[in-house]
Amino acid sequence: MKLVNLRGLQDALNGGRRLLGLDVGVKHLGVAISDAECRIAVPSCVLRLDPCTFNTSVQILKNKVIKDNVAGFVVGYPVSIAGLRGLQTVKVDEFVSRLRNTEAFEGLVYSWEDERFTSQVVASMLKDYDINPLILKHISDKFSAVNILQACLDRLNRLDREM
């Protein structure tokens, strides 16, 4: 897995390849997937994040990469409003480092996406729905990944129009 900028991400998207958006949380990983044209992000799944289930989560992601012709990942990067790294930033760095060391995603690319306001955007989007709090967390994880991926897709599409 190789870290790339927006242009590198765009270069990897040939032949209808897709992107996965990842929202790395404390206990869960929210996953979203792009359509084949990389215009729209949709929710995919939520995986558990703990040492006991890491290999299972990697296998699920690997299967998704193969089945859905995925070129790479867009990973939400949580920095504070002031641009400082916090505990969750370290957790995201560690998670991506572990993904890179598995060899399951060799040849894929990844890019960071600022996720400072993702939780607030998703919370405001879902606040008017009467959803059980346990289910709400699961839905929030998926939609946080959608928000992260859609922000990147929008920037990619603007880049396409500028060319």
C-alpha cells in the first residue's frame, strides 16, 4: 500500500476501479464504497476493531477489494481544529501501518482525508430520525465513512474538470 496525493489517487482509478472510504473509530471501522465512476459514495459495512478480530476484518476488506475492483482507500484523518494530532490520530496511523504490513493490499494506494467535522455532519443529518441509540452508532460509522469518501470524490471530480 502506497500513500499518494489526490493526483496519485486519480491515476490509480483506471478501468472502472473503485475506492473504499474508511472511518477508523475506537471500536469500529466504518466502510463506504464508491460507484464505478467514482462520483458517489455509499455505505458498505462496519467492522469491529480489536486485536482479536483484526485478521477477520482484513480478510473482509481483502474480499471487498477483489470483488469490487478497488484501487485504494481514502482514510479519514482526525486532526483537531487547530491542526494538532491527538490520541485518535495515533490510532489511525497505527491501523494504517498494520494494514500496510499485512501484504493483503499490496499494489493498492491510499490517501488521507480531513475528517474534522465528519461526526458533526453525520449527527446533524441523522438527528431528526427516531433511531435506537445502538443502531444509530452503527449507522453513524457507515455514514462517517461515506462523508469521508464523498469529500475526496468531490475533489477528484473537480480535478477532472480542471484538466
